[in-house]
Amino acid sequence: MQRIFRHLIIFLLLGIAVLGVIYGLHGGKKGPKSILYSEFVQYVDEGKVSEVSIQGTKIVGKFAKDEKGYSQFYTHFRREMEPSPEDFLSRSKVRFQIADTEGNKWFFENLYILPLLVVSALLFMIIRQAQSSGGQAFSFGRSKHKLVSENRVKVTFDDVAGVTEAKEELAEVVDYLKYPKKYQSLGARIPRGVLLLGSPGTGKTLLGRAIAGEAGVPFYYISGSDFVEMFVGVGASRVRDLFEQAKRTSPCVVFIDEIDAVGRQRGAGVGGGHDEREQTLNQLLVEMDGFEPNQNVIILAATNRPDVLDPALLRPGRFDRQVVVDKPDIAGRLAILKVHSRGKPLGVNVDLNILARQTPGFSGADLENLLNEAALLAARNNRDKIYMQDCEEAIDRVRMGPERKSRIIPEDEREVTAYHESGHAMVGRAIPESDPVRKVTILPRGMAMGVTIFVPEEDRYSASTEDLLAQIAVFMAGRAAEELAFGRITTGASNDIERATQIARDMVCRYGMSKKVGQVHFGRKQSQVFLGRDMHDQRNYSEAVAEAIDEEVRLILEGQYQRAKGILEKQRELLDTLAGELLKAEVLEEDDLERILGPSAQSKARPNAEKNKSVALTIAPTEDEVSRSM
């Protein structure tokens, strides 16, 4: 109430100032002057009256020039008087009008009261708004956090899957909040801050929501962008307000989502140390670990850009613990699919194990979207359950987008696409180090004219020289098939060449896989901290070395192109057969390829391996967005 009363005084003073301005604009002139009728007649004869309004028995007029500070006058008369005002004024040069009522004229005479009424109404509404919203109209410097209430729908650790290690790290924080004496008796100090790092969609925010449901203490949620405003000093004020409220309700948890919006490295802004964002970060650093100890307030933050955060924010004492929330492995994907399949009617042929093996590289958000897309497809086809074909189609939709069946493609371009994708598939099946082929299609998806989908037999985290060379050969196989079949090449292989070139350059410059230039890392990242992204590689080698690198990259690409072309030349008839089958069916599965081409090199190299063991899905060479008609 004291704050509202203070604001009331401020607005009253503001209203007085507005009235002063209105009075000043009015010129400080007095109201209408009361005169006798005889004086009115005299003023008219002397030409001192400019206009007159007759309102019943009242005459209101204006002086041609101010008369002793008065600009208007009024007088009264009787109807039996001679001459009448109408006759008298008609013989003079004064303009006059006869008003029907006096009410309208009174309104115009007192029009200056209107601003006062408007200011009073605004003042009343602002005071009511301040009372109803707890003073939010004046809360520029107050934190925009949300305090998670106890009666909201809770997310627990049971709803989070695929990030076992991250859950264990955060469960320790929750356990400390529930049983602090167990840790204090051992002299242990709970981490003051926990930073969740990971790619988008891996479940960082979901983990924060789970802690809110598990901790049983006040939980404050705020986004990093909520701190900074256009007003100078507002961000720092909001940080202070947030921590003041958190300290009053400690022990508690403060969750800052997307902290990179406010925690970017200092010293790169245009405003230097006076930059508003940097002032906000400075205040955050002080509140997390400054001169005054911050007891029992645990800071939880999430970001997918840890590389741009200020080092002072990452040091022990602020964020003592950094938890990586990575994309799930096959076991994690299976657990996530089980969580998101709750409440969804699944058909008897739906096998979540197979879906988990077919989705390497999928994040938790991707898997949730996969099952949602499958449910939408089932509803579109008027089915009462989700079946395996819906899930498999959903995988392709999430990966590459929906099929563009309505796109009309000329027959000659369809034939080129069929040979192109057949080249990818045949070379991939002929090289043991390549991943097995799961599906080939010439139906356009997304920006691709055709797609060949490869299946690694297990999740991979590193690659050998043979693996990378096999990938390059598979990429170059589409162009080689076009050249063999038609004696000409098209723009459809542009994306394949781009990706193959990048792999070859990485082999030479990053992985030390070139005997000619040696095991040396070439190029140094030059980052722009203010922009928060790596702009380009800074060259740290001579022109002679640059020529050697270019020559090595070219030799790798040319060698693998000839390798792919040689494989296709030896099986020229099978290439024609596969392309023809693909033109007819448009989609060929793994069993179809086995029937047409026979056993693959992968199955021959591992005849005793269980089929589809730890199978995962990767999208390999796709067509570039450039149309083949170009």
C-alpha cells in the first residue's frame, strides 16, 4: 500500500502539471466578462465586438481585441426592449447567430475542463490496475520469473528417459534438498550451480521440470532473455530482485533456461563494459558467488551453446558441475519411446526395439515427434491404432519431410534419378566398410529428388580411414552411375560432391590421414564472440602446403570416384536391372535389394552375425535441392 500511495502522489503531481500546461496554453486569460446591455450596445457601435451568440435572453460574444484581460463577455436583455438585439446586430457588421439552447454553448465555453476529466480517468484506471496486479505497472526492474506452484501438473524423473547419468547427477541435488543433514554431517557442500549442456531437443528443460516436481522446495523458472530489456540497468535490477526473493524462500532452486542469452563472454560488445547485457552478467556473477555467501540457493541452467559462455560463469563456485545431456543411445531411445508411447494405442506389430534401432541420432524431441507423426498418420487413414507402417513412414517424415507425390517429374529425369540412386545402393552393398542399405526410393522428399537410406549395425562414435573412404565412394557412386548409363552428368550430384569433399578435406586437415602432408592439423578456428559462432578457419600454413592439401583432397575424391565406377562397370547389367525395378516400384526395401542383387558384402563379411543386430538408421547420400532440369 505504501508503494501504491507513493505512486498516487506522483500521478497527482503529474495531473497538476498537466493542468498548469493547459492553463499556460490558454494564455492565462480570464473567463467571460459580465457587462450591462448598454455597454454591449456601446461596444458594438465602437467596433470592439467580433461575433455574438444569442441564447434566449443571454448574449455571449467575443471582443475583437482583449478588453482588460478579457476575451469574452456576456450580458442579459429583456424581449420587450427596443430595438431588439437581432435588429440592432443586423444593422451592424458584427456576425451573430441565434442558438436553440444554451447547453451546447456551455459545453464549448467549458471545453478546457475536458483534459482534467481525461487525466482523472487515467489516474483512476492506473491506480486500480496497480492495486489489482500488485503494482506490475511499475515493475520494470522486477524479475519476470515464474514460481512453480505445488498444484500444477508435475513432471518427475520417471517421465525423463534416455539420460541416465544426467538424472543421477541431478537426483543428488534433489536428495540434498530433501535430506541436507546427511551431507552436512560429512562436511559436503552441494554444488551451487549445475549447468546442463547438450544439443537442442535432448531434454535439458524437461530435466528442469522434473527437478521442480521432485525437489519439494520453491522452484523459480526464468529465461535468459527475460533479464535484458531496452532500459539501461533493468537487467541487473531483475537479477537482484530474483535472488532477493530466492534467498527469502531458501532452500530453493532457480532454473535459468537458455542462459547463453545473458551469459555470453564479455569484452566483445559494442558498448564495452557499459553494455546492458554485460552489466546483467556482472550482477549474475556477483549473486551466484560474490562477497556475500549465497546459501541454499541452487542455480540450475541450460544451454546448447557452452562455447560462448563467459569463463567466469563456468568456474567452480558458480557452476560447480557441468552435466552433458547427450543424444540417447539405442537403450536410451527405447526408454524414451516407451515414455512417449504411454496413452497411445499401438498395434500388435509395433516393435519399439526395432524403432529404437532404426533411429540413431534422434533426440528425445525427435522421438516424441516421431510417435506423434505416426498417430497423425493413423488418424488420417481412419485407423483406431498406430501400426508399424505408420511409425516407419513417420521416421522418413521426421528425417526428410513428407513425400511430394503430386510433383510431376519428366520421365527422362526419373530415369536419371533411378540410375543415380541405384549407383549409391550397389556401391554401398559392394564395399564391406559401408553401412548396409535399408531402402532406396525415387519419390521426392523434402528437397531431395531421391533417397538412399543406409543402416549402420550399431551406434558409432568414431570412424577409421576405410570407413571414411567408403563413405566418399558411396557419395561419388551416383555421379559414376549417371556417366556410365548416359555418357553425361547432371547437377543432381552437387550435394554428394559437397559432402564428399568435406570428408576428404577433414581427413587431410583435421584427422591426419594423409601420408603426403603428414599428421598435422591445418587451420585454426577464428570465432567472433559477440556473434557467438565460428565464422571461418584462419589459415596457419603456407601456400605450398595449401597446394599440397588441395592436391591430396583431389586425389582422394578422384580415387574413390574411380573405385565406385569400377564396381558399377563390373556389374553393369545389375545396374540396369536395379534401375528398371526402381522405376517400376519407386521404393525398394532391403529384401527387394537382396532378391535383385544377391547377398551384400556386409552379410558376406559377417555371416554369423545376427541380422539387424543393433540396427540404426542414417540418411546417406541424398539429391541436392538443385533441379535436374537446370
